[in-house]
Amino acid sequence: MKGIGRAFAAFLFLWSAGVSATSGPEWLRAIRNTAGEFCCGPRDCFQIEARAVRYDPATGAYVVDWQGVFHPIPERELLPGRFGEWWVCERPDHTIRCLLGPKNAS
């Protein structure tokens, strides 16, 4: 029985270390969106390529191709990213909670 308990404890330790390592960069975890939600939780923020984001001047929104679905994100909701990188943070239902990108992207 002790062996099983130790194995389970080791599993929990390794699993929690994996969750921490995949929850996005440290700077991203402290950012909130315009609704006040934290952008990043365990395993929900991803760096994306610039080609996945386009600005639509007719609607004043960024259109993000995220997992094969086009999500319009109003320009006022764009949060400043770092180093010219684009990041998407998603909710459990795969809608976009935060879009971070270059300040002068429009």
C-alpha cells in the first residue's frame, strides 16, 4: 500500500509541475482583459502566427483564425503583447478570452 501512495504522490508532483510549465509565460499570467478576467490559466494561452490575425477596418475588429474558426475581436480589446508576438488565451469553450499583439497592429 505504501508503494501505491508514493507512486500516486510522485504522479501528482509531476503532473502539477507539467501544468505550471504549460500555463503560459509568467508575464502573461498577470494580465486581465477588458472584462476583468485573467487572461491565462493552466494550458489556455498559445502563441500564434501573425498570419492568423487580420484587421478588418470596416468593422474595427481583428479577425483571428483560431482552431479553424474566425473570431472577431474588437480593436479596443487588443491587449499589448511583447516582442511583436501574438498570443491567444481561450476559455474552456474555445472562445477567445484575450488577444495580445503588437500595439500598432491595426
